[in-house]
Amino acid sequence: MPKIIAFSGSPRKNGHTNTLIREILRGAESQGDDSKFYDLNAEGICPCQGCNYCRTHDGCAVQDPLQSAYEEIHQAEALILGTPIYCRGVTAQTKIWIDRMFSMIESKDSGFAPRHPGKRVVTVYSQGYYDAAAYQNAIDSTNGILKGFGWYVVETLLCYNTSSPTFVLSPELLKRAYDAGQSLAKLSER
Ligand SMILES: Cc1cc2nc3c(=O)[nH]c(=O)nc-3n(C[C@H](O)[C@H](O)[C@H](O)COP(=O)(O)O)c2cc1C
């Protein structure tokens, strides 16, 4: 089973989100860690059907290309979630993944309890607008959902101002991504 699983909600295969995710994976793989990449824009990925199977089972009843991810997440040490900002929030592809991850928490009389806690997560966001703080609420909300799964968001990378005609991903951000991948892998060895 791969130690690190990445999920990308960007439909642009060579966009900024995916470039940063690839750099994180390159860092992790430099330490010998296996990884797997899920393109959440892949054909056949279905939204949550609200069947509530995951309220009584650890997993999801929807048989689609995400089905393999449940056991892989259970076994993984670390996860990566990347998404562009679309209309002030995450992309529809990312929201589908978030809803499908409802199985990561079980319902108890006292509230929700994580089923697979303790994963370390790096999140990646990319936005066109020049103001880095503009969508902090969307970032906090998304990171907060992952924390609700009992996961630790150890690093958040934000690429902003991509709408500028002169935009290029900075070597500093690319290095932060690579280093984040190395750290994920090194911590997995413990
Ligand atoms: C439908 C759509 C909605 C968008 N909405 C926003 C937005 O609300 N704020 C923003 O800063 N950028 C917005 N953008 C721009 C993207 O966030 C930006 O191009 C981002 O860098 C794309 O990431 P990617 O290269 O990983 O695909 C939008 C782009 C699209 C296609």
C-alpha cells in the first residue's frame, strides 16, 4: 500500500495545483516513500448519494474509481489535498471528495468520532486573485474539515496571483513543496 496518497481537485493536469502536488511527491519519493495520485476530475467519480451506508459501515457504498482510496487512506501515513479556488471556495471536484470522506467520521450519541485519525496532511491551494488573504475562510474551513477527521494539517501551501500575465510559480514555493514532501516521508519512518 502507498504511504502517501495525493488527491487533486484541479481539472488542469499541468496547472499550478498539480505542479505543487508533484513537487511534494517528488520530495517524498526522494526519501523512498511510495505514493499514489488521485485525479478527482477523473471520469466516473461520483458525488455522495446520501445513502448513509457510512453511518453504519467504515467505507462507502458508491462503486467508482474512489473506492480503492478508502483502504489506502486507512493504511497511509500521510495525505495531500490540493485544490484551486473556484468562486471563492474549493472546486466541485474537491467538494465531491470531501463529501465522500464522510466515512472518515462515525456518528456517536455524543457527536462525531474519527475512524482513521492521526494522518498528516499537506494542503495546496491556488488562486487567481493577488490578495493572499482573500479566501482564508475557505482555506480554514477546508483544513478544518480535515482536522475534524482527526488529521493533522502540517503545512498549507498557497499559490496566489496566478491571473497575473507575468505569474510564474516561485522557486521558494516549489522548494517549500519539495521540503514538505521530504518531511512527510521522514516523519513516516518513525
Ligand atoms: C470557474 C473558475 C472560478 C474561479 N474563481 C476564482 C475565485 O473566486 N478567486 C480567485 O482568486 N481565482 C478564481 N479562479 C482562478 C483560479 O483559482 C486560478 O486560475 C488557479 O490558479 C487555478 O489553479 P490550477 O492552475 O491548479 O488549475 C477561478 C477559475 C475558474 C476556472
